[in-house]
Amino acid sequence: MTNNAIGKLPQHTESYWRTDIDFPKFPSLEANLEVDVVIVGAGITGITYAYLLVNAGLKVAVIEEGNMLNGTTGNTTANITAK
């Protein structure tokens, strides 16, 4: 590392954990669905609630404008642990 690089942030950030993962792609919704719950947003909160609701026996649809886990969730350095 040169002295010029010390203390400088990268111009474009990229999450380290996302670079080696191939997230599944899903087609756009082309027909009406009948579900119990619709969750808007496929970040960690939306995915977690969908998981919990499906395990509780509900039929759930998650809708997302872009790629799942891509916004704040995709670039966070937070860790999720079970205690």
C-alpha cells in the first residue's frame, strides 16, 4: 500500500460476500396470485418475515423492484447470529 492510498475510500463499494454468490432470478409477475400476505421488499427483513410466515402456514408473495438482498442488506457489514 502506498502512502497515497492510506485513508482513502474506494470510489465504488462492492460487498465482499455478494461477489461469490449467484442469487436466483425470478420472472416478473404475469398473472394474479391469491396469497395471505404480500411483502414488499426482498431485503433481510422481508425475506425473514416471509420465511416465518410460510413456516406458520401462510401463503406469502414477496415482491421486489430489483434484485433480492441488493440494497442496504446487500451492502451491510452486519452479522446475523442465533443465540
